[in-house]
Amino acid sequence: QSAEVERAVSGSGWYNRSESFKRMVRLVIARAQRPVSLTAGKLYIVSMETFAKVSNRTHTHTHIYRVFHD
């Protein structure tokens, strides 16, 4: 996604804009180059894969609980 941000910015004509706009563009590009990660309890990084696994297990455990307690 960071490559998409860089492409969008480079095609926006930023070089014809004000100095404050140019500074903002440099900041946007710099931030887009750093990966964003979400951590769970400072133990591990949560990815879409781990989120899907946790969601699936939660659903399974909830289903089992309902089967035995309803």
C-alpha cells in the first residue's frame, strides 16, 4: 500500500504547490514507508491471519459453550 501512496503523491503535481504542502507530502511519504503493526498485549503482532484464527476459535468455543449450556 505504501507504493500506492507514493504513486498517488508523485502524480499529484506536488512540486507546483506551496512549501508547506511540499513538507506535508514528504511527511506522508515518510510515514507510508514505515510498516504499521498492531500488537496484542505487547506479546505478538496481530496480522489478518492471526485475527482470522482468533475469530474462528472464538466462534468455535462459543458454539461449544452454547451446545452444552442451553
